[in-house]
Amino acid sequence: MICLDCKHGKPENGKVTIAFERNGTTVVLKDVPALVCPICGTYYTTEETTDILLKYGDEAVAKGAEIEVFRIIAA
């Protein structure tokens, strides 16, 4: 696979920190497994990982958190 952003790098296994906002809650997820481009830093997560990240976002919103930080523990 060639990076879709820079068109030069070949993404490699790595971990990233992802932050997003949902309904007024800021969610930060650390150590998320992803394919990361060594040239531009663009990352790609699997559909399964994305579903898990969205679940964490839903959980944080349901708790009414303003900021929620999670560390992903890979099995």
C-alpha cells in the first residue's frame, strides 16, 4: 500500500494518538494501533479499530465528560 496523502511512503505498523470532539466532549485515545506513513505521518486504522474508537467516544459522551483520555491496550 502506498500512502494516499503523500503518494510516496509505505505505511508501517505503529501506534498513534487520536483526538476528536463529539457532542461537546473531547476524546483522546492513546496507543491506537495503525498503519503510519513514515514520510508524512498519515495514519490508517482498520474498520474494527475505528468501531472501537467510536465506542469509546459514545461512552465518554454518555458519562457527560468534558475531556476523556483512554489508553488502548492491544490484545
